[in-house]
Amino acid sequence: MTFTHDAIVIGGGAAGLTAAGGCAMFGLEVALIEAGPMGGECLNTGCVPSKALITAAKRAAEAREATRYGVTLEAPKVEWAGVRQHIRDAIAAIEPHDSQERFEEMGCEVIRDWASLVDEHTVRVGGRELKAPRIVLATGSKPAIPPIKGIDTVPYLTNENLFDLDELPGHLIVIGGGNIGMEMAQAFRRLGSDVTVIEPDSPMGRDDPDNVSVLLDTMESEGVRFVTGKAKRVTGGKGNITVEAGSETITGTHILIATGRTANIERLGLDAIGVETNQNGIVTDDRRRSSVKSIYAIGDCRDGPRLTHVSGYEGSNVALEITLGLPAKVDYAALPWCTYTSPEVAQIGLTESDARAKHGDKIRVVTEHFDDNERALAEGRDKGRAKVIFKGHKVIGASLVGENVGELLLPYSQLITGKASSFALGSAIIAYPTRSEISKAAAFAAWEPTVFGIWPKKWASFVAGMRRRFS
């Protein structure tokens, strides 16, 4: 077979860009195919615009605390057009990182069209047939729309059109209490919308429930209303939408569907060439190879965790395997995620409940609170905690809630993967005052019974006695 490229990557989001760029930087001939905007969901309708919106909402929330620290502010005036412009400016600032021009400079042939698979080595795109020893599918995901009666008769929002609203919602009904639903619920409430969140189970169910309760208390105090129940029926029209959920009926001006994601794989022609799929996407092994071993699937299009940093990680792994022939298995023992509410809720490794299910009584949980952290006290932002899960002295998970706790996850990655020790963290010199001291405190607390145990005390007594005797 005559190949036109060394690798073909379909998808120009976080996963595909990392894989294509990595292969090209090693000197391979790479075709990068993207039918939509470069940068994918994260840049255009996901991480970047949502965090820009959250930033604007946080500024409004701070101004609503009229007097704090001896400083009085005027009540905020939210101009939705200005918020939208801030979101667009954030996207525009990051666009060059993901642009077609940048990847062409790296050496990729960038093709802006839809692609489908012909066989295990062939891709059809724009009237051409490209061939390569390895094909990488990185086509991402799209919002999953639940089977709610009447949902297709009302103008609902998803992350794909939420940031293009012409006006601030009067009353936003959010269906789904996952990280996206919670972030957007708090943000729009802080910007001035009434907000109701409908969730059949506990909000943010994969996170530590003790930490989630801290966030729920904050959001409820800010005016976000939570309804427990499954959304059964939607009626109405633009500006007047009614949702029946549980035993309640809620009427609002806008409805946001935030009930998860589904793999974007319909156009690829996977069935025709025998690529196995399930309800969550393309089935892969731990090297992210599909059932057709020359075809990889990375990022949101495959069955597995859907996070931008996971997509980048898998893109790097696949690039190394294709270019250097080094089998690169995924390792999610230290998988981090963070919900960027105020306070933030962050997790890495096992939660307490998962650790107990896996290891039983062999685990030990150390909890440190921000109301004992001097930076948090000085800032008057002392709500939250760090809960660290140990097996012996090895960290196997950490659950945090508080201001900017996502920034504290890095050392736990090193601890869980064995690249650093909890003793080293507990004895480290950390800048004072910082919120990161809470991690040192938790690590030291785990070692305290050993360091100040009976045998160290006996040795210290012996040394003291010798000094008294011979000094």
C-alpha cells in the first residue's frame, strides 16, 4: 500500500491538536482534518467561554458584598453585551494557539472538511482519499439531550448556544446538577438571573458529598434553588417555558440542558469497517487503540473520562506511540478534576467512599480546614477543607473544597503516582501565608503519630539523658 501520510488525525480539538502537533514535531507527515472551528468544544463552546463567564459573575458577586475589609463598593451593574464581549475576547486571545496557521507551521497538512473511514488505513475527505499506517479519531462529543417529553418543542439551550444569548435570562432553569450545570447556575445567578437547578439525584454525585454540601450551602445562600426530581415534561415557548419535575412545576424564561455528553462519531462510518462502539463511544484498550488496531480513539469520542486535560494527555500518549513506537498505556490513578464554582470543588485520585470500597479499613482520612489556614483567615475566605486519603503513608486520593483549590492539586498528583512522598511534603518549606499550607498540614498530620510515637520519644529521652550526663 502506498501511504500519503504517516498519520491522519480527525478532529481539531484538544486531543487531536496534541496528537497531530506531537507527530508533526517529530517530523512525520501528518494530515489534520477538522470540519468545524479549530480548537473544538473547549475553546469555542466549553472551558474557555464558561470560565470567562464565571470570571464576570465573580466580579459581580464581589461587588454585591457592599462593605468588606473596610471598603464599600457600589452595587454592580451587569451589562450582558459587555459580558458577551469579554467571552469573545477570551476566545480570541487563545485562538492563535489552536489555529490552522500554527499547525501548518508545525508541518501538518490541515484540511477543513468532513471525513469518513474507508478502511483501516484510508480516510475519505473533500473528494480525496488519504492513506496512513495509523489513523487517530479525536472527534469529540456533543451535548446529550435527555428523553424529556416535549423537549424538542421548546427552544432549549446547551453549551453550544448558551454563550450566544442576546439577553441575560430572567429565570434560567438548569436541567442537570453536574459540574457544567452547577458552574452555569451559580454564574447566571451572580449576574442577576433567577436560577433553578433540577437534578434527580445528588448534585455532583462523583465528588465527595461533604465537600459538595459546602458548595450547595453557598449557592443556596446566593439564591439558587434546587429541585430534586426527574424532569418529566417541558411545555411553552420562547421566554415562557414550564418544566414538570418530581412533584413541582417550574416556569422560567430559558432552559439549559446540562445532562452530560455523547460521542461525536455518527459521520465516521465505523460500523462498515468493524470499529466497536458502545453507548459511551468508541471502545478502546488502555493504549487507546480501537478494535481495529491501526485506528486510535482519544478524547471525548471514546468510552472514558471526558475532560480537556485527559484529551491532551491521551493525545500526547498516542503521539509518542506513533512516532517512537513506545506503547503508552493510560494511567488514571491520579486523575484530577475541578468544578470552578465559588468555592471550587476539586478531586484527584480516589474519593473517600471509593477508597473505602476498594481498601476497607486499610485507609486513613486526614482532614484540614481552611478556618485554620492563616492566608484564608486573613482574606476572610475560610470556608472549605482538604480531605486527604492515605493507605499507610501513601496518598491515594484528595478531595478539596474552597477558594481556588484547583490550584492545589499538583502536589497530590506527584504523591499518588509515587514521584514524591507525603513525608517530603509534610517537611517542605512552603511560602507563608499561602493556601497551599493546608496540603503540608494534612501530610504532616498523617506522619505525626509516627514522628512523635513511642520509639522516637524514647530515643529523644535517651539523647536528652546522655546530654545531661556528659555536658
